Amino acid sequence: MGAAAKSVLGCQLAVLVLLVVGNVSLMARAQRNACTTELSNLNVCAPFVVPGASNTRPSATCCNALQAVDRGCLCNTLRIASQLPSQCRLPTLTCGAN
């Protein structure tokens, strides 16, 4: 294989690698955006999770919004939220059954 052919092949390979990396980056951004949208749709559940709320049974709209959230998105969000107190240099929360 000549030097010119190797150079062209090397350039093609570099372009392919850049396309793959770019595609992975776009997919990750799309997943973040989808997660953000899914979580923001949970605002319809707010009346059912506020302590002292008169209606503690979630509406069908709330249940549908919760069902639409990707489990990985929800688990990661809860994991990150649980770390907020320590990240803000606040005492760790210990939640009871109440």
C-alpha cells in the first residue's frame, strides 16, 4: 500500500472516529434532555407529595407522568438529590417513617 493510500485511509479512519464520538455525545445530550423533560412533567405530582396535603392519593395524570420517566433517570436523580446536603455542607438527612 502506497503512502498516499495509507494517508487517505488514516484520514477516513480519523473522520469515522470523530463521527462516532460526536454521535455518542449527541445521544448523551438527548438522554439528558429527555430526562429533564420527564422530570419536569412530574410537577403534576407536587400536590400529592407535600407533607400535610389533604389528598395523598395521586391522580391518574401524576401516575402517567411517573410511568413515563425512565427508571435510570429517576434513580440517578434520587441518588444525586440525596447527595445535595453533603455537597452544600449541610448535615446528612436521616428520614424516618413519618
